[in-house]
Amino acid sequence: MSEQQTPGAGERMEPSIIPVEAYISEEYVHRERDNLWRKVWLQAGRVEDIPEVGNYITYDILDDSVLIVRSGPDEIRAHANVCTHRGRRLVDTPAGCRNAKGKQHKFVCGFHGWSFNPDGKCAFILAKEEWQDTLTDERTQLAKVNVDTWGGFIWINLDPNCEPLRDYLEPAASMLDPFQLENMRYKWRKFVEFDCNWKVALEAFDETYHIMATHPEFMAFGAHKGWAKAQGKHSNIGYDAPEGEEENQGKLRLGAGGDPRVATAEMQKFIRETVNAVTTDTLIDAAERLVDELPETATPGEVLKYWHERARGLDAERGVFWPEVPSDHVARSGTAWQLFPNAQIGHAVNNALCYTARPSGYNPNKCIFEVAALELFPAGQEPATEWVRGEPCAEDFGPVINQDFSNMAAVQAGMRNGLYRGNIPNPKAEGAVISLHRNLAKYMGSGQPEKID
Ligand code: FES
Ligand SMILES: [Fe+2]
């Protein structure tokens, strides 16, 4: 489905040039802390990371560290992860870990032993009377951080005056709600430090234009031409419909080739072997049945419909229920949403592939990149997963994502070249890059993409 035909489509991007300052300037990174990271909603974890009262995780971004705690069966709170006495970080992140995690009913500071309840109230102060009644609850409680949940994710905002999460996430939240991301669970999750700016890392995944050169094997399965739309602060991307078909099934694509029954199974198996996400064992199981269960004369449209319904039925038999999403909504939602500023959700009815990126210190040439594969599992059969630190290599992330990795440091190096004139993204397929910088410029006061003609 083309952009013009899509009802309620977002805005088309114009040919633009993006200055490199946002990618390479140290001064810009410092301003990002104040103007961006301390102002926006950030995806800090998943609700299932803290299932029981007292469970906590931390989330660090530049100088700021946040302690996120399940303070009640239906309540999550977030606090600045700093002791109110003399400023010791309250909960340390173990070396090499993405974040601290555990279960505590009291958070005890290692310096002088002040302790805090999950709701942030200070519960113990040694020799409190020596402060002569000046240590009020207000003065000693942990600083509050805004926290909310959507899509099964925990979001935080360091700005006390921030807009509500739901308002911030629209229209992405309403478009993605029918996919019921909150019912999915981690299949695996990894993080890695890259030698590139966080925007370079995200932008390697928010467009389909790179597929031909970076992932040439995928060309055997179809053209993979795509679109992007600005959606307020956010954006979404999708694939153009193959000729004569409607692109209405999100990530669940037919393989292209002589016999769609065979090509679909081959493509799904290839994706499992090389990405270990985006497809599921059930989708592959159903795809492998196509040759036996459908006649040779089945059209691509019939194959697609049968494959999905077969997989839906097989999953239902094991207690995994896909949401019913109208096909026009699937078409409009595309294949992935870029949630400003630093998260991407590649959604489908039974799985999601999610990325986030954030700075690693104040070096504009470094970032922390996270990949989480989510899936629907039968209740009680969710795998136990942890954030695993990886290296940017095929052994840790599979050959396809590693192909993306292979460009990142080289892009960062190239943009530092004094003779580089700035990014000129494809306005149709790489519009998410333009959208990101248009919105960044509003927070940062510089870096606005300029229209070219
Ligand atoms: S700094 Fe935490 S108790 Fe003193
Ligand atoms: Fe890629």
C-alpha cells in the first residue's frame, strides 16, 4: 500500500540535509543531557523485570541513575538513585552489567547506613536527633522520578513537569495497542557498546533502504522496498506491497520466488537461523506445512492467509493467542515504530524486535545499544532471560544484525571527516532519520534538517 493510499498516514518527508553536529560534537552530547535526556520519556525496562513487591532495577543515562521499584502489587515507583544524606549512589550497578537488579524491602546506603523504603521514604537515620528535628520526611526522601508503563515497558521521565506518558507516545501508542505488546515476554536480550553515536546505531535499523547493499541475501526473498512516515515526535516504517498484493501483515511476509509455499518456509528458516527473532517456531512449523496442505495453484494471497491462520491455530492449541488486528490497521502500522528519541519497536501480532540506544559517557563516538526479542509464550513457559553483554560480532548477534553492525563505526568515522557535507537521507525510505533530527532540533535548538531542492 503506498503512502498516498494509506488512510490517516503520517507526513511525507522532504529531501533534506542533516548537519553532522548531532553525531560528532562533544559539546552537543553535553547539551543532550540537559535538553534531551532529562526531558523525554525513556524506555527503562519491562514490567516483568520487577514482578514482586520489592523487586527493583536501575537505569543509567550519562550522569543520571534511576532506581525503579515495585512498591506495591499494582504500583511501580522510580527515584533518583542517590542517597539524600551526602550523595552516595544508593544502589551500585555491578561491573559489566546493564543495570542493578534484585529484591529489597529496604535500600541501605553503604556510606552511613541511612535506609529507604521502596516508596522512597527514609526509614532509618543513625543519630537522627543530632540534626535537631530538621530531617523531615520531605528533606530525606529519595527524589521522585516520573514513571509509567505502556506496552509492557517501564518508562521514566526525569522532568518533574513532563507531559503524561500516553500523550507523549501518541499516535504510536494507539497504533501499537492492538498488537498487545504487554502480553509478550523476552525471548532474548543483549546489549553492546559501539564505536558510534547513539543516533548512528538507531538509524542503522530505522530504514529499509540499506537492505540491498548490507543484507544482499534478503534480495532473494523479495524487493524489500520501503517507506517511512513522520508521526508527530515519532515515526514508522514499512514495506511497499509486492506487486498485486496488499502489505497488510506487518513483519509476516511471504517469501518471493516461483512457489510461495516453498519460498515462505525457506525465508522463515533463514530468518530464524540468522536473526533468531522476527519469526517464531510456530510460524516456521506452519510454513513447512504449506507444500502438503495447499495446492500448487494457490496464489500468494491465499498462501499468506493460510499460513497465518494455520500458525494462529497451532499457537492457540498450545495456549498462545494472537491478537486479532484488522488488516488495514496492520498495513498502516507498518513494520516498526521509532519512539522519540531512542527506542524502536518492530511489532507483529506474535513477536517484536526492539532496539534502544543511548550515550556511553560524553564521548559522541560511543553508545550503548540494546536488542530485545519479545514473543508470545504459553503462560508459565516464558524463558528466564537476563541482559547479556555482547560484542559487536556475528557470534553474539547472528550474521544479519552483524551486517548492520559492520557499517556503524565506519559511518561514525566517515561523518568526522572534515570534508563530509552532511546526511542526505532518501526522503521516502529513510524518512525516519529526517523525522528524528527535526524533532531533536526542537529540543536541542540546533541541527534542524534543511530542505534541499
Ligand atoms: S551518603 Fe548515604 S548514608 Fe551517608
Ligand atoms: Fe539491517
